[in-house]
Amino acid sequence: MPQNTSSHSTGCKNLNEWLCYLETLHNTEIDLGLSRIGQVAKRLNINFDFARVITVAGTNGKGTTCAFLESALLEERINEQALTVAVYSSPHIERFNERLRINKIDVDDQSFITAFKQIELVRAEISLSYYEFTTLAAFIILMAMKPNIIILEVGLGGRLDATNIIDADVAVVTAIDLDHQSFLGNDRETIGFEKAGIFRANQHIVIGDTDAPNSVIEYAEKVNNSPDKVANKIKVREQDFTIIEQGIGQNQGLWQWQYTGGNSTDVNDDTILLTDLVSTHIPRDNVATALMVLTQLGVMLATDKVNALIVKTKVAGRTELFINNSVDDCDVMLDVGHNPHAGRYLARKLAQFKQQNKYQRIIAVVAMLADKDICNTLQPFHTVIDDWYIGPLTVPRAASVEVMTAALANFTNSINCFDNVTQAFKIANKKTQSTDLILVFGSFYTVAEIRRLLV
């Protein structure tokens, strides 16, 4: 086990050198558990008593839920003073600094380096994974900056994720589906239990899954089963809040959000109905969940206010659309979706494009990791993708062209194989017309590699 190493002896001078060093400290890339990080956090006196904390877990939808909450809370005022809002998330797409932003500005290199030095000085005999070390660094920076609101996106699972050393004021669980089964379990009930591990007694709990596993509901009720239990602190999608389709014709695309409160005398527990909500850039389900969180925080909602937030909330790599005005180039959509739940969502979105005759053809550029459920992630696209362009990623866990081809061969013959995903994208782009759409998806790595070519 690594022994204490002074910051001087690491030889690290810049952020990239530190990140490379952190990758060597622990013999397991993913090593769930709170013991190691908990001990070092105690030595560092990690404490967020100065802020209201929101923790967001789930298989998909965490990042977009956090982004909507961030946009909304930055509009709020306390005693006519704007709130300071921080978001910690992972993984990043292009730059490590994306993992921590305050008021939508990524934290600078030096702040991370200073925090890394502090951790290195106190961890002594304790071995920390890359994720644990960088999470603690984010926490040190947050303690120095003291934002009013801290939004923590859970990395993996919930119960044993590094972020769960913090007791949040509001715990949120978004959609739950199969992913990371080797760490979290092979069914939604088992995975749901792991996600629900972020719940605490007498805490606001928002469950955004439209069909939440029983394990999630039961755990929420269990932790709130204290003598001073406040039942209305648990809010469940389709029980307490829901989405209503508003209509067709002139109202097509508009929707409503409804929250029906309990019997509490709290003003926020009255029924709220928001009508004439516009189409969202991010998944609408995650907007609905975020609105429930805002209501629990006492934020007053109105249609105009929510619509303004919907229009401005866009997230890199989440159905991110690059519009090309050139007569030669087509539009490109980037999405980090890499599991069956994300695949089903993306396929439905593309099916809507086809129904609306928005694009003549839709071409997919895909690269995935070998440990993902490749067959069930790609299968939902069988009726909406016209041509497939595939190439491997340049990372150790990359799926081979042969593996991805075998998955696609179950439903299509239009498969074009290349040496790498960048080559696949460039050739696909040459073969398209301005009336086509290229969808690039399959992994954070895939989006990172192609996004550099577009930005």
C-alpha cells in the first residue's frame, strides 16, 4: 500500500502531471467504499455546514438534472443577493476542470493543485483511488469558496460512492436501469437499493423514475421512519408529481407539470400546475424531477420562469446538436449515452425526427466500451438509423470493431468499419448531405474525441 509522499517528492508541477500521478496511487480503478475517503476527509475536516447540499444519483439523467437545478438556483436571491451555486460532476468530456464549476465557471488548475497537495500531506498510509482523491480535492475547494448551494452528482451507485460521505439536504434519484452490473447488481431492484443509499432521515427525497423499483421506495420510507417522520418529504414521480401532455394541433409539443401536495399546511404542499411548457433540450423527465426539487427547496415556480430555464439549459454531450449552415455539411448530434436506457431514449427522439420529416437520413457513428451491454444499447435504433459507421476508441477498455459489428448484424447489413472513431466520423461526414443528421454516441470518450473536431 502506498506510503505518505510529500507533494514535493511527487515531482508534479502542473495539473496534468498531478492527474497522471493520481492514476498510479491505487491498484484498482473502481474501488467502492467509504472507509478510505472517510478517514482522509476526517483528517481534512471536510464539512459543508455553510451550504445547502443536493445529491443526485441515478443510472441516467444525473448531469442534466444537476444542470437544470444549477440554472434555476442561479436565478434566485436571498436578501436581494444572488446565490452562489457549485456543481461537482464526473466524468468530464474534454477537460478535467469541467468536474467542478462555480456559477458555471470551471475551477482553475491551481485550485486543484493546491487541494491535491493538502490531501497528499495528510493521507499518509491510506491509498486513495483517482476518483476518491479528486472528489476530496473538489470538497476542499468548495470549503474554501463556500458557495450557498452545492450540487453533487454521484459517480457510481450511491451507497458506496465517494460523494456519499456528505449528508445532503435533498437527495435525488433519477432513472434507474441496468449499467455497471458488476459493481451494482444485475437487476433494477438491486441497483435501486445502491442508488437509494444516498437517502437520510428527515431529508427531502425526490424519486424521479417513472416506475421506481420497490427497493428505492422502501428505503426512502425506512430512513424517514423516525418519531418525527415527515411523510411529505418523500416525493415520487407519478404519485406526487407528473408530466401531462397538453394537446395536439396548435398546442403540439407543449406540456404540463403537476405536483399534488399532501395534507401538510406547508404552502409548498398545495397543488401546483404549470401549463404551456415548451419543448426541452435535455430529457423532459429530468426537468420534471428538477422542478420537484426546486419546489421542495421553496422556490416559487411560474410558467414564464420555467420556460426561460428550459430554453437556456443545454448540456454538452447530452443530445447536443451542432447546426451546420453550410450547404455541404449536415447537422451533428452528440450524446454520451452508453447503456440500454439511454439507447431507448435516443431512439425515441430520432423516431420523432423521422415522423416530423426533419431529416432525410440519420447516420450513426458509434464507439463503445467492451464492458457495456452493447447489443441492448444498439438494438433500439434498428428502425431509425439508415447507416452505421463504427470504429474503436483508443482506450484499454474499448470494444473491438468485431464485437460492435456482431451486435449490429442482428438487425442491419449497413455497417461501415474503420480503424478508429475519428476516421469513422470523417468518412460519414463526407458521405452525407445537408438534409441528413449524424448521431455520434456510445461513450463519454466517443463524444470527447469527436467534439474536438466540432467546437
